[in-house]
Amino acid sequence: MNAPVMEVEVSLSERSYAVQIGTGLLESNPALLSLVQGRQVAIVTDTHVGPLYEGAVRKLVGAQASALITITLPAGEANKDWAHLNLIFDALLQAQMDRKCVIIALGGGVIGDMAGFAAAVYQRGVDFVQIPTTLLAQVDSSVGGKTAINHPLGKNMIGAFHQPRLVLADVGVLRTLPAREVSAGLAEVIKHGAIVDTDYLQLTEQTMPRLLALDPEALSAIVAGSVRIKAAVVAQDEREAGLRAILNFGHTFGHAIEAGLGYGQWLHGEAVGAGMVFAADLSTRLGLLGADERERLVATIAAAGLPVAGPRWDAARYVELMAVDKKAEQGTPKFVLLDGLGKTRVQRVADTPLHATLQACSTAALN
């Protein structure tokens, strides 16, 4: 049985758009059909998602589009680079896609980032639609307009802000996700509760077994909750000039883990899960977060099946990796810290507490 469709608006004046959440969104969708009517359409997907859902999207939009192509990229974070981005441009140009074309991102966060970045710069910007197929992408990366590719020296360092015209978060597609991917998505869910809304954090804790079991109603409620939180932050600070930086809780440490291991060794959500443990530990050492609150957060991260420690590197290696971070200024990172659960602050941190946290939390053995 399909879960009822919920809709959350991301309010950005003339760039506002709807995020639809529920099941059956790929079977029938008037909003998408209206958007693509009479226009050229390019579906960008990957080798994992394409065989599962590309056919459904083609069936849905094919009769409305004036032309329809599919661009299939190799799956994985390791392919989120210039070379694979250019494959999108090659296909768009070969198909003579014009400035009124619509790009549909069908996949997880990697595809959303790459298709969105391509849409941001192809012919100086074309419309695109997000159809996120992972929990992580549904609750986080598909909303807010941040698009990017990786560089060997840093994650998401080359990109653009480009808002989608529509987001379709069909929780029914999550049934094909491996358990590891579900856990990775829950990292961003936990993050939203930790930084903004303790009631939402409590809901996540209470429904964790149902979320891990992919219960459609529980998933729809939790995706809608995360989207509302992120939409409210993005509406106030679209381009991360201030408030939006709080959404990076756990990410400075997490991005260091991803870059240090090599992109794709840990899933983004796994790195963020461990990164939140680092950030919570540091917050406690600075007297901002109670030890009981820290333990509650760590227990929730563990319950989601996420790592609660980073790789066993020395502090110098972490500091080196964190110097290449979007929040760093002249090589010195700023950290999103918890000023109690549900509240945050962003600041630089002295070496002594930072190194103590790095030593205490970097205990995971490398295979």
C-alpha cells in the first residue's frame, strides 16, 4: 500500500520548489509531467540505479518529452570527478540538447551532485529535477541546491549552487538499498535532530527499528521531518554565508576520513556518523555538551549501524586533511559544535582539546 504523499516547499522566492515525499511517485506525477511537457529531457543515472528505475522514469516522461536520452555513469563516489562530469556534457552536446532542456538526476548523492553541477553550467544553466534513490540523498543532498565534484585534495571543492525545480523522494525505491546504505542515510537524519530539533531526534530514536526495516510510513515521516529542517535552514541562508554552516555538523571530520581513506572506501554517511562522534567529543571537552548528551548521541549513531570511531591515524594526519575544507580559512578549519543537543555554534578550536579528541576517537582499525 502506498504511503500518502506529503509535500514540503523550499521557499526561495522565484527559485522555490516542492519536495514530494511518499510512495508511487514514479508511477504517476503531474508535477513532473507538467515540467517536462514538450521539452528535451536527459536522465542521468548510474550502473546500479539505472537497471532498477530508469525504465519507470522513461515510461513516465517519455510521452511528454520532445526528446529523451539516458546518460549512465559508473556508480560510486570514486567517479565523482571531472572526467565523468565531461561524459554528461559529451552526451548532452551530441544529442543537441538546448537551453530549455531538463536534466533528471536519478540516483544517490553522487548522481545528484554531478547531474546538478552539469545543469548549473551547461549552456550557463538549465533546469533539473532530483529523483533521489538513497535515504541519504532523500533527507539531505537532494534538497538545497549544493552541487559539486571531488578533487583529490578535497571533497566537493569544485561546484555551484543550483536549485532543482522539483524533488521526488519516493521512499518505495529504498527497498532495494543494502542495509549499509540505509544506515548511511540515517547519519544525516540523526544530524538534523542533533543540531536543530531534539523532538525529531527522539522520533528517530523511537522509530529506529522501523526505519532499519524500511517501513514506508516511518520512512515518509522521517524524510519529511529532515526536509522541513533543511528547507528552513536553506530558506534563511541559501549560499552558506552563515546559518547553513550548521548542516556541516560532523562533516569536517567526516570529509577528512573520506579523503584520507580514498573516496568510496567509507560511505559518506558512515564518515559523517564517525565525524559526529568526534564533534560531540570535542563539544564536551570544551564544556558545551554534557557527557550524558554526548553518550545519548553516540548510542543513537551506534543503533543506526554506523561507525562510532574514525580510522586509527595520528592527530597530524587528521589536521592535514581538515586543512582542505570548505569552512577552513587560510588552512585553519572551523568546527560545528553542539552547545547542548539542538543548539550549535561554529568556531575555531585550540590545538590541545582538538588533539585530545582526535586521539580519543580515532580507534577504528583499517582493513
